[in-house]
Amino acid sequence: MGSPGLQRARQKMAAAGVDEVAIETFAHYYRLLEHGETGMVPEASIEPLDMPRLADVEVSDEAAAAAIAKTVVIKLNGGLGTSMGMDRAKSLLCVRKGLSFLDIIARQVLHLREEYDATLPLIFMNSFRTSADSMAALARYDDLAVEGLPLEFLQNKEPKLLATDLSPVSWPSDPDLEWCPPGHGDIYTALRGTGLLDDLIEGGYRYVFVSNSDNLGATADARVAGWFAESGAPFAIEAVQRTASDRKGGHFARRKMDGRIVLRETAQTLPQDQAALADLSRHRYCSTNNLWFDLHAMKEALDLRAGILGLPLIRNVKNVDPGDKTTPEVIQVETAMGAAIEVFEGAQTIEVGRDRFVPVKTTNDLLVLRSDVYALGGDFVLDQSTEEVPFIELDGDHYKLVGEFDKRFPEGAPSLKEATSLTIHGDWTFGRGVRVEGEVELSARSAQRVESGTVLSGGPADG
């Protein structure tokens, strides 16, 4: 059974109804923690990775259609958007023309089904906190669920561990804070534990496309599906070239020891290797978190490992209450789903356009998504109207939370298609039809208003 701390964690998970596959997977990582595993990937152990571009790949219409006919779409939908002041699924946020992320995702898939005469099941991996709201919002789409398959499955949960002794934390004032998700690497554990992996194979499906629900650029593109099918790879991830905004994020590399592709996250990078992490000329590619895998290859890998894929550990140190730094430090045991790339011999990466990577992590991203930088076509696919996406930096004191952000753009986002950057210091409220051109910086010591129809261009402005 292991140490007393692990025994208590096992008992707590079993009492909460967590399935045995998830409990055994958690126990695997707990033992790694006990033995001092940090999950770090030293710079000396890896080398830069190059890769082919989707733009250079030829995929016939027939191959694309054949691949999409065997594809299942899974959207990761466990996030609450707490960093933007939300207390429900981030995907319920209105982003375009009164439509939420979930609305647009549903309509993208329904359009693709009609275009390719394909079943193309859409399944959401929800957390215990996002399930009810998300399923209620999707209830209006009567024909979205595919017969014999669920519209959702639940991400597992695990106990937070006290950093002092790795025992499961107790927090009676808010018991929900005793639990955390195991990271999106839990998708493989949850697919197996729920039986969904076997159900999909029995249903005749071969490929799975997984992406985040806050990335509307991540459509189930038939051309990418065709490339993946013809590659014969068991696993693949779409990558983009890193930009200045990606300096602090993870990247792809090749492990010197065995030649496998690895995905190194920031939390797996040693302090002395941070400069190499941020070097865009050395490590040129980051993950979109759009990934593809072969169902048969995934089942075989899980069967060989008794259900534990063995993804690299991410040791995440936080507070019991993330909003209160005075509460005890805890360790959250996490894994990243993209890290599965190192498990599979012959796994591949492919460079895609930035239009397939439009994540919304902050209100800076939300402003761009709501602006005329993107158009929403009849196929509900985002069309980028500019060659480059402008850089946006909004004052965190006034725009970080969605409620405060909305108050300052009551008549919609300004036009940004001719903007290079928009930086706002202070409290500015925008009227209707404001246009931003070139590099614009606004500063204010007191609340200011940009009147309707104003054209902002070139350089700093004070208020």
C-alpha cells in the first residue's frame, strides 16, 4: 500500500468515487514524489528540434475525407477562467456575435459533419466544476451528441498534498479546495477508466483530435487529419514558431539519450536553464496543444503499462487557497497531455499556421478575439484578417477581470486590424467605432474616455 500519506490519499479518492485506474496512476506519481523526483529536464539533456510545415504537405481531398470520417473530436473543457474572475466554465464566455466558445465549437463540428458527410463525434472532457453549466449550455444542440457515445466524460480529481509531509490536505472551511485536477495529461487515464477508449475503437473510429476549448482556431481540419493518417504516426502535435509572447512557455526538443521528441514545460526547467528556455533562436517551436493520436496505438501503450502511460511528472507548488498566500503550501501532481509524445516511437510534430493557435488566457487575448482582427465565417471558422496579430497589454488593475473589462468596452472592441500594438496604463473606457492604427499607448492618472469614432494612432497619449 505504500506510505501512510499514500494510504490516506488512496482512501480519500476511493471514498470520493474516483475510479481505480486514476487512483493507481496517482499512486505512481506519489511514489515518484517520495523518491525526490522533480520532473526537471536539464538543457544539457536535449537539443533543438526542427520539423516539416503543413504548408509544404500535399494531402488529397480523398485522403482528407477518409481520415475525417474516422476521427473523433475531444475538447478539454475543465477550466474555470478564475484568472479572469470567472467562477464557471471559461468556455461559456461570450466571444463573438453573442456566441460563446461552446456555441462556436458546436457549430464548427456540425458544419464539418455536413461538409464531409461524416459522423465526427464531439466529446468534452469536463471537470467536476464545469460539467453541469457546460452541458446545460449545449442542450440546445439536439443533434450534437452521437448515438452510443456520451457528449462528455469527466476529468479525474486528486487530493492536494501538504508540501511538508505529502499527506492529503484537510480544509474543512471549503472542502472543494482539498482537491485539484491532475492536469490535462489525465485525458488518457480518464478515457481508459471510463471505458470510452474501448467504445470508440468498437465504434470503428481510428483517430482522435484533442484541443483546448478556449482555442477557436483548433478546428478538426480534414487536411491535418489526412496528413496524420498518411504519416502512419501513432501520435502527433501541431506546433507553431515561438514569438516574444511565448518566451516563458514550454517548447519542443529532442532528447539526446534516445532521440525521442519531448515537450519541456516551464515548470520542468531548472533556474540555470531559463535563459535557454527563452532563447527563441535555439528552441523555435512551442505546442498549440492541438494533438492527434491513433486509438489503437494508445490502447496498446496503455495495455502494456497497466493503464499508466508514465508521462513526466510536473510538481506544481501552490497554496491550498490559490487566492490566499497565507494558506499552507501544497503540491499538485500534474501531467501534460502533450508530454505523451515521448512515449510513442515514431511520434511527429508539424508546424502549422498561427491561425490554428488562438488561445484566450487573458483579457488581452479576449480583446483581440472580439475585434475585427478575426472574422467568423459561415463555417464558424475564424478567419484572420491581418498578417500579424497586434500585441495587446491592458492595465491589470482595470481590465484583468472579465466584469471590469466589459465595463470599459460597453459598445464592443475597437478596430485593431490596422494596429501593431495597444498598451493601456490606467482606466480608459472606449466608445463605439474606435480605431487603433500602428503602435498606440494610452496613459491616465484618472478615469478617461475614448469618444466614439476616435482614431488612435502613433505613439503615447496622456489623459
